[in-house]
Amino acid sequence: MSANRMTLRVTGYGGQGVILSTYILGKAACIYSDFHSTMTQSFGPEARGSSCAAQLVIDKDRVLSPYAGQQDVLIAMSQEGYVKYAGELKKNALLVYEKELVTPQTNGQVRAFGVPATRLASEKVGKVITVNIIMVGFFAAISDVLGREAIEQAVKASVPAGTEKLNMLAFQTGYDYFQEHYTE
């Protein structure tokens, strides 16, 4: 992953906020940072519970194709999504995963960081629906391409009106989890 280009995929089940998470990161890149971005998405015929994924290409230059072969980042919120897309990760890529739903087999080929986002959403935030924003906050603590402020601004601008405070609590919960468990 270079400072000029990043390919990222978010995967999980419908209802976990996969598409919104990817949208927020794309917005952070192209509106609140000095990048161009493009997003593609795929999901099963069911609205909730089926597998879904979204891919984001972020680049300092114009993005001429929304498709990228191997990924720099995989944010996996389900085991099924992890299994489907883990093979597309570049060596030394970043894997961010829902610690209680995904069991990665990395063999030291990627940098892997897990967060119990669903439990944190329930216990610390009080709303399981914020699991995606916890994942975004956790990613913001790790990412060296998109800054925290840009991602925070994108969250505030992208969530439903009246839920900003709740979503910022979820963002901070994910961010703090990384700081408490992965930094010295």
C-alpha cells in the first residue's frame, strides 16, 4: 500500500453496514482528503443476511478503472467474506477483522488486527447496528493513508441525521480499542 494508491475491500453480511462503511472511507478520501476514489459493490438477492462486499480504489491520480486485482486492505466482518476474499490480499496487506466472527489463517503473510466490534457495539455503544462504524474507527487508528479527521468528518456527514453522536461514540470505541490493544 503506497501513500498514492490503496485498494480496499469491505466484506460481511447484508445488514452489517458494509456498503456504508466503504462509502464513508471513499468520502473521506475524495472529499476530506486529497484523493480520488471509486467504489463498486456486490450483494446477494436478500437484503439482510446474505453475503455482500464493496471495493474501493483510492488514488492521488484519477481512478480510471474501479477494479483492482489484489487488495491492500481487507476489512472482514464475516467468515464467509474473509474466506472468499482473503486470497486477493497482497503480501504484507492489512487485514482488519471482526475478532469474534472471523478466524483468519494468515501464515504471517499479512498484517492482521482483530476487534470484537459486534460485542463492543452492544456493550459499549448500546446499538449493534453501529458495528460498521466501530470497524471504521478501528481502521482509522491503523490507516496511514487516510487521516482520522477526514474519516471522522465523513462519518458525521454520512450517517442519518440525529445519529451523529451515537456514531461518533462507535467510531471512538473502535479507535480506542486499537489504541488500548495494539499500541504500547
